[in-house]
Amino acid sequence: MYQKSIVVALLLGVMMWSCKDDEADKDKASFQAYIEPAELREFGFNLNDYVVKKDTIRSGDSFGAILQRHNVDYSKIYEISESAKESFDIRKLRAGNPYTLLLAKDSLQTPQCFIYQENNIDYVVIHFADSINTYKEKKPVTVVTKEASGEINGSLSVTMDAQGLPQSLIGEMADIYAWTINFWKLQKGDKFKIIYKQRYIEDSIYAGLDGIEAAYFQHKGEDFYAFKFATDSLSKKGDFFDEKAKSLKRAFLKAPVNFGRISSRYNLNRRIAYYGYALRPHKGTDFAAPIGTPILATANGTVVESTQRGGNGKYVKIKHSDTYSTQYLHMRNQAVKKGQFVKQGDVIGYVGMTGNTGGPHVCYRFWKNGQQVDPFKEKLPTSESIPNHLVVKYQDFIKPLKSQLDKIPYKYLNETTIEQGYSITKN
């Protein structure tokens, strides 16, 4: 009898604890039901307030077709379209661009807002829950200042690419030094340092390069600094100058192709075995590059010839001034016509193998006062440097940047990745 009482007591205790646990669970569930979900904000809206549908514009889609798929009648679509057209042309929706529909949390899920993203940053809001309101906005962009450095191993592009640096950064670095450094003659052991900026959308999504602020290149033991500075208060772009306030630009680019290699130099004493070592002067500089590589005008000028002739193959000749002219041979095809004005860096043709050539390349010829000369031995004119009245301001501006560049440690490919510092500013 005594044992039976003990068992009953134990069962009652377990039941009481079980009831308490059930009550606790109910209280917990009740408490959780009152917790507001964390705000999920995008495009200036709390998305928790809506049924959200995201999609991309499909081929053949229109603003009206999208709304009709969500049960908006034609008269309402027409009203929205007429109101929106003062701020945005809804006919310009591009296939592949994303859009977001915000729907009411009712039984019909009535559309209340259409958001179209023109790109990663810019978007258009057409809000039509009550009155119709159309406006354009930008996602918040964070600009991050970064540093990079390295020692050349093979080429600039190979070295920078091995560090995972953006291709656009490689291209901009080459553009900065296009007038002062021959990238086809880089030597192992040449070094570089860069201070640059990258854009991020909402602090996390990479949105591209914002530009190089300052750079340093050591080539053949010689130092080449570059600092971006706007000499015109109305211009935000700026140009690059060295530590002595002199422009890095020259009247002529060093080469007519990007990232090729010199396969044959200007040589008036060249002898070729195939021709019995007879004297056959080479009055041009050959840049080997794959077929189809863009050929660039090395300076501003007017096209005086765009034709095909004999061993030259297809070629373009440009007159830059009464003193200088340039010619570009063996093109696959030309991209300009006689009489056309071209600017430095414009594509004038593409590398080919027309005429007398043993491989794809462009033969670059350079005239000075009617005589063919070696452009790499000429002291060519430079662009304007910083005006005298801005030199002191410029020196003050570059002082902290130069100090920062000088303190950046070199990053070597065979070393463990060095985590580099950065600073953040908001746009």
C-alpha cells in the first residue's frame, strides 16, 4: 500500500511539471507572437509591409503587360502611365533589368508600387497605392579607399591579376603611364604601388572602380609618381601629374596597342639571313598582338590615308601637325576613313596579317619633318603642366598622398596575402 502511494505521488509530480512546461511553452509562443519582425528595407520601403515579388524584364515585356499579369485593369494602367511619363518613359524598360512589385497584404494582393532598376545604383519608383507618384533614386554607395602594390613578374597584367585586382584597375594603371613608361619593356623587379577607390552598394555589393588617386612605378631604377589633380574647379575628373607638378601626358602614346610586345625595332642597319644578309633597313617598330587587337591613334590628327598597298597591306596614315605623322601597317581592316579627325586613343583599325608579314602585328612608323625616325629616341612634346598659381596648392595636396605611397609595403606573389588597410567615405 505504501509503495502504491509513492507511485501515485510521483505520477502526480510528473503531471504537474508537465503542465508547467506546457504553460511555459504557451507563454513563450505568446511572447514571440508579439515580437515585431526586423525591418527589411530596400528602395526606401519596409518590405515586411508588403508581399514582394522580384523578377526581370523579359523580351517583349511592357509596363502594362506586367501589371496586367497582376490583375490591374487597363484604365488604371493608362492612368499610371500618363502620370509617370513626365518623370520616366515606361517604354524604355530594358530586357534583363530587374524590377520589384510591392503588393498589398490583402486577399487580392493588389499592386501598389513598381520599382525598376536602371542599373546597380539607379532605380525608378512608380508608387500608385493612392495617388500616383513617380521619382528616381539611387542606392546608397560607399566609397572604399584601398592600397595595392607588387613586384613585376612577367608583365603588369599578370602580376596584378595574380593578386585578384580588378581588370579595370589594370587598364587605368596602363592608361596613366601610357605616355611615360613602355610596358613592353618592363623588367623583372620593376615595382608599383597604388592608392585607389572602389564603390560598394549598401556597403556590400561591389559596384566598380571609382578611380586611382595616386600611383608609383619604379622602372629600371627610376621613380615615376602620379597624382590625380583637377586644375579646373569645374572639372572633377582631373589629370595625372608627377611630384614636380609636370604632366604625365605626352603628345604621343608610347605604343599603338595595349599589352602587346615589340617583336622588331626600328633598325637602319638590319640584315636578314633569308635575303643573304643584305642590308634591309627597318624604319618602323613592330608590335606583335593577336589578330583583331584594336589599334589606337597615338595622337590627335587627321587621317590622310586609309587604303591598301603592296607590302604595307591595309594601313592608316595620320597627320598630327606640320612636323609629325604616323602610319599603322598590316591591318586586318581599318576603322576610319580619309579626311576623318581622330583623337588620341581612338580605335583606327585592328591587327591583322595583310601585306608582307610573317605573323600578326602592327608596324608603327613615325615621321618627323618628312623623315622616318625612331619615336623611342625622340624627345616628344609634353602636355601642359600645372599652372604656376596652383603649384603650391598642388604640393600641399600631394604631400599626404606621397607619404602614404612611400609607406605601402610591397606585396610579393610568393608571400601570404597581406591584409591591407582601408578607409570609408559615404557618397
